[in-house]
Amino acid sequence: MEGNFQISETTNLLRKIKEFTRSIVEDLAEGKSPEIAINRFRNYCNDPEADCFCSSDEPKGREILTLRKRSQTYRIDMLLRVLLIVQQLLQENRHGSKRDIYYMHPSAFKAQSVVDRAIADICILFQCSRYNLNVVSVGNGLVMGWLKFREAGRKFDCLSSLSTAFPVPVPVEEVEDIVSLAEYILVVEKETVFQRLANDMFCKTNRCIVVTGRGYPDVSTRRFLRLLMEKLQLPVHCLVDCDPYGFEILATYRFGSMQMAYDIESLRAPEMKWLGAFPSDSEIYGVPQQCLLPLTEEDKKRTEAMLLRCYLKREMPQWRLELESMLKRGVKFEIEALSVHSLSFLSEVYIPSKIRSEGSFH
């Protein structure tokens, strides 16, 4: 049944592509310049005082591409080139990455960002995700803990080995039969922290699911997390470094990224709580001075820019206060700095105490 639904979606998308390209050809045959309307999306603005509606997933405007504007001719050309490749992938039931597409015409595309933009334009035009275009990415995410599921007929039984890392599936739409006995989901920024928890057998003494995107999370990891949240209805906590980069990762999970604001509903984790690390944790948990690093000028600029995001003042004022505190203190530290007390301090003391006291900011 699932397979028939996917075939129907693909057939419908191919029909839309055919109609779109036909309209382009007809306009050109009549000597008219085609006009392509691209909706604009954003998930935040940089005015904390604005009475905006950035939290809505509705379009925030529209851009009209036309051959009458020389600056837009190249963008239209690249959009059509990528669309032709996508059409071929769909017709042949094959998959390719954005990088694969770039190397099909490197001299024409000139940069990977050109392909990325064309794919985003196509997703917006046809109101679909990259997965629907058969454009996939290599998954980086890992998962372990109290979870079982199936993906494309394969069984993933994390329950059979609670401390073993399993890869997050790339075609998230093919995940089914999700079963879990977990009490919460813990998302950690880094693979090193994930491995620390695995080595300490964290999931054996804590009934949870642990996920990592191994740094900045890819699309598959974010879609998988969203799927788990929807299916299991569990609280989700996020643990990141106390630095601007860690906060950016937290914000990407919670609010989505500006680059993929058009697909925000399937990529964000709106109920995610920030478990740590907070600036104040360095004092509460006795992080030595030598483990604290001064914020660089780039760190300060990035933090100041993040403080302008409208969603922090509107939805997460406590997060904003923590960012201001980090800027005022002028220091940052990594999660691993807590290991100064003992190698297992993170898994035996820090995380359990935070969970017990519900020391997360919504």
C-alpha cells in the first residue's frame, strides 16, 4: 500500500513538471517571457520588536522570475537544468545527491550553492520536499536506546543492544512500525558526547532514546526526530556546548533553518527543551577557570546577531536571557568540560539531575 502511494505521488509530480515545462515552451514559442512565481519563506526576522508572523509556515512574499531581467536569466536556466535532472531521476526511479547533480554540469553550475538554490526553488514551486524529488543526502545521524522500527523492510532493533549506535535512516518516509518504551528523547550535539553516553551504558539506567546529528544536523536527522516526536509523544531535551555554535544547533532543531524555511513543518521540533549547557552551569557544577574559553570577536558578533531573532523574544525569552548572560560573561565551554570531575560525571550526575529537576528551558 505504501509503495502504491509513493508511485501515485511520483506520477502526480511528473505530471506537474510536464505541465510546467510545457507552459514555459509555449510562452517562448509565442515570443513571451515566461514568468515563474517563487514564494518566499522565512522562519524569523531580525527585529525583536516586530509584530511579525514569522512563526507561521505561510509564504512571506513572492518573487517573480522573468527572462526580461538579465540578472534572473541564469537562475531560470539553472532551475530548468536541475528540473530536467530531477525529472530523469523520477522517471528512472533512481536517487541522487545534490553533489551528484552539481557534477553533472560543473561548468554550468559553477558552485554547489547554485544547485542548492535551484532545488529549493523546485521544492517551493511544486510544494514538495527534496525526498519527493529523489534528491537525497548521506545521513550523518546516530540513534540508540529504547526503540525499534522498520525502514524499507529492514529491522532496526536498538532495544536488543541499548548502547549500540544505529544509523538514522535517510528515507525517513519509509520508517514504520515504531515501538518504544522510552520516557524521553535526548538529543546531543556531538558524536563524542553520544559515544561517552554509550560507553557509560547510559540507556541501561535511563529509559530514553539518544539521538545525535554529529554537529549541525542534516535533513534526515531532523525529519527522523520530528517523526519520533509525532509518533511517540515524548518530551525532547537537547544538550549542546555553551557557545554560539551550540546554540545555533539548538535553534536549528527547535525552529528550523532559514535555508529550508519552506519545509519547516517537517523539520522543526517545536516542543524541544534546552537541557544545557547554560552559562550558569560553569558555576553550579564547578567548571574550573582553565576550562573556560574567551569568546572570540566572531563569537560575539554571532551571538549579537542571534539575539535579534524575533522568535527568541516572542517565544523563548528565557533562552534570550541565557544568550545575553553568555555574552556578558565573555566565556564559553564545551560539554566535555564537565568531565573534569570524573569521566562519567555527564551521564551519572549532570544529565540525570537536570532531567529530575526538569532543568530544561522550554
